[in-house]
Amino acid sequence: SITDDAELLHMVEKCGQLNKTKIAEGGRKLRKCWASSWLVLAGNSLMFYKDPKVSAAWPPSGSRPESSVDLRGARIEWARDLSSKRNVFHFRTVTGNEYLLQSDNEAVSQDWYQAIKGVIHRLDQE
Ligand code: I3S
């Protein structure tokens, strides 16, 4: 609803496009499948939307995230060994869902890494 979108928009810390692949579900390994994704970091959640292919089209009114992960207790680290791509970081939820996130632009990757890490640390302190 419009109210939900407005509430979410109020909490948004960062949004933008990254390449993403899920590599585990509940601790069970998955085959990599890299795809472009639109990420929204808001509140305690990191939400993945289908890449709208046009920038700054947010909130995508009426559309729901393809998936959303709870950042509480999550872990994040740079992952130089898990991909041949550059600027890749690894992200793991408490439930054992694992993702690799990447941008060819080093600054973009760095910014996302710091932003997600910041939220995780804030939640660790609560
Ligand atoms: O870790 P891997 O197995 O080298 O990952 C590559 C594969 O998933 C590959 O797909 P196939 O499973 O169809 O071969 C992907 O196309 C590659 O992108 C994966 O490697 P990178 O280094 O790009 O994460």
C-alpha cells in the first residue's frame, strides 16, 4: 500500500544495483546464478527487487521484493576466494542463507559492504 511504501521509504538507508547470486539456502549449497538485482537497505532488512533496469525508480509502487533477509546476527566478509569476479563480498544470514554480492565498480561495492556491516553492528549492540 502507499502507507507501507511511505513508511519503508522513511527507513531507507541505501538503495541501488548490485550483481547477486545466492550460494546457499538453509546451509545447503546452491549452484551460482549471477544476476543484476536492485537492493534496498531499510530498517533491519536487506531487500532484493527485480532489477528495474532504470535507476532511481523507487519505491516500485505495488511491487514486493523478490526476497528479503533479516540482518540480525548476519555475517559479512570480503570473498576473494569464492569468485573470479572482483569486489565480491559474502553475506550469510543466521538461517544459513548465503549470497555473493558484487559490482565492477570498487567504490560501489565498498559502500554497500560498509552500509550492510554498519546495520549488522548496530543490531549486534541492541
Ligand atoms: O565457483 P564457480 O563454480 O567457478 O562459479 C562459476 C559458475 O557458477 C558458472 O556457471 P556454471 O555453473 O554454469 O559453469 C558461472 O557462470 C560463473 O559466473 C561462476 O563463477 P564466478 O567466478 O563468476 O563467480
